[in-house]
Amino acid sequence: MTTNKKQPLNHICLIRLSALGDCCHALAVIENIQRSSPKTKITWVIGKTEHQLFKDIKGVEFIVADKKKPFESFFKIKKELRGRCFDVLLNIHASMSSNLISLAIKAKKKVGFDRDRARDLQNLFCNEYIQPIKNQHVVDGMLEFTKYLNLDSAAKWTPLILEPEEGFARGYIHSNKVTCLISPCSSQRYGDQYNRSWSINNFAKLIKYLISLENLQVIMTGGNSPPEQLYSKELDDLFGNEILNLIGKTSIREMAALIKHSDFIISPDSGPAHIATIMGKPVIGLYAMSNPKRSGPYNSDEWLINKYDQALKVFMDKSPTEVKFGQKIKQPEAMDLIETRDVIEKVERLIKHES
């Protein structure tokens, strides 16, 4: 463990390449630096997909890397940063790709995660480390980097300004209705065998209830992956024009703008849930296969549906104290522990709360 005395910070470089949700978390680090040390220049090494969402943030220089091509990115970044040396490099992405890219960046100090969280041998690529604190939410873990710098470490976000995409979103939002945006599918970065999405049948039951409510609009959003296209077709066949189905029809920025102008979001563990957090929107999160105390949408604890402890017992015969904090449950059937009435109860409470 290393502590850091208050010192002038002229220029900080930060590495967080992906995923979309984790980059949303990392934005809290960026904003704390900007608030606490406004004269400090910030360079963010980020993935090309994620860059699309964050590229208009003021006061941040972006260097785009392709984590799927780490060697190519290494030489690209080494060339771009030739002759530059940062006061501090914050490597808040513990992966071999970011480790390799960090070698292309000159810095007086290279700060990484503590040993327990430094995956892929990250500790070998850094010479300073954040405090080793157990069982933290991912956001709080990232904010340990600003604590290391003796800067503010509040979990606060300023909603992104997305133009012209916000005009696109406003064209779909009915101002006289409550807008519920549903992102039905989890990310597929761990493959089809770890699918954290709630079933089409369950979403169909929920949507049937939602469209029965007076003055409520339902918008579906998502990408073009095969699972998302399957959800899109099935739900289109069931509900047609009773819902606005924009799955596979928006860019990342357009999707984020829709989230910003909606009233609340329903989603499993996914990027859109975390985009909603930085936009200040409540999320009814659907969690059974991953621990929301670690990776759930920050600031939406009141609205979460958390079946993780129950799923641990059913599928692993374990309690939370008997497994590591980040333990994943790999059986997709765990999501069926979330019942439609659980979600409906949260919707009713949230609408009453917001009205």
C-alpha cells in the first residue's frame, strides 16, 4: 500500500478502455479531478466504442485505443505521446490490454489497483497502488484513485450533453406521459453461456401491465446482437404499435439521449443501466446472476430487484459470506427467480414516488 502526499498535478493520464458501464463509473473519477484540481489537464485513453459516448466532455483529451489490437494500439499511443511525461498515470482498467498500453505512456507514477483487484498481473506494470479495501462497489473502488491523489472522491456525475442526439430523443418522448425505457438484454461480453437477461416471456408479462397504465409510454432499446434481435422480433410480434421498439435502430449516443429524457429505466446488468445513473435516472435493475452490491446501478438501491443471495443458495448452496465478493452465478435460470410481480411492485412505487 502506498499513500500520496498532496502535490501539484499538472497533467494526469487515465486508462479505462471499456466496457460502457465501467467507463460511466470512471467518469466520476474524471469529474472529481476537474472539481478538485481545475487546472490539471486530463488525458483519457479509451476504447473506440466508448469514446463515441464521452467524446464531447469538456476539458478532456481523448486518445482512442482498440483493446482487441493491443500491440497496434501500443505503437499508435507511443507515437502520439512521444516526448510527453505525465505526473500520474491512473490505470483503472486491470486487463492485459491496458497493461500493455500503459507501457507506451511515460509517467512519474503509475497507479494501479491493490494486489487483490489487480487482475492480469497489473501490479507488475505499476509502481503505486490504491488502498486494499474489500467488498467495494466498482464505483467506490475506482474512486480510491482520487483518494490516492488526495482529491474529492464523491460519486457524482453531471448528465452528458448529447447534441444533436437529444433532439432525436425528444422527437420520440411524449411530454405528457411517463416514459419507461426498457433495455431487455445484458451485455454479451462473457458469451452466451453467461446470459444475464430476463426472459422474453417475463418481459412480455411486464409490458402487458405497463401498456395498461394510463399516460405511460414504453420504449424498447438495445443493440444489434442476435439475442437483442430475437427479443425485438418476439416483442414486436406481441405488441406491435403499442410499444416503441427502437432495438437495433439507434447509435450509442441516441440510446443515451433516450435514457436521459426518459423517466425511469428497467434493465438487467448492462451498460444502459449505468448510463442511466450518470444521467440521474432511477433504474429498476434486474439482478440474480451478479451481485448488485458490487456492480449494480449506483444510487438506485431503492429500486433494485436483488435475487442474488437467493440464487447463490439455489444454484451453489452457498451464502454470500461463503463466496468471493465478485462471484458470478453462471446458470441463466437464476434470472427466473425475478418474478413479474416483483418488477410491477417497483414500477408502482417508483411512479408514486416521482409523481
